[in-house]
Amino acid sequence: MQNRKGNGLAVVLIVLGAIMLMGIALPLIHGVFRILFPVLLVVLGYYGIKSGRKIIGWIVMFIGVMSLIAKLSWIIGPLLGIALVVWGISVLKGKQNRTY
């Protein structure tokens, strides 16, 4: 067997293909690409804004951010609830300590 520098990529591709054929990796790959695509849109929008194509960049970034918010709503809701509880507690404690 010949030892070449490109063997690492070939082994990775073979293993990835075998895992996909067994049906194990499809849910994992789907989960990664579900988040990766909106992040890619945000990055491309930022790059478009920085390269001078401001209108297209803002549109692509807006679509990416809205899609990312929709995909991460399962974590944004509880975090918002925790933030509101902490804020409410701090407001209550702040009123007790004030002296005029």
C-alpha cells in the first residue's frame, strides 16, 4: 500500500459515508445544518455589508437572523423568562434599599 498525504481525507470520507449508510449520522447532520445555514447567511450578510454591497448584505443578514431566532426559539424563551425573573427580583430589592 502506498502512503500518500491525501489518505486522511479519503479515510474520513469513507467513514462518513459508512455512518450515513447505517442511518446513524442523518439526524446529527440534519441538526448541524439546521443551525449552520442561518449562521452562514448572517456571515455572508456581514461580508456583503463590509464589501460595499450594503442593501443585499442587510437583506441576507436580516433573513439569517430571523431564521436563527426561529431555530433557537426553544432556548431563547426560557432564557428570556429567567432574565425577567432576575430583573423583577432586582427591582424589588432595589425599592427596599432606597432612602430619600
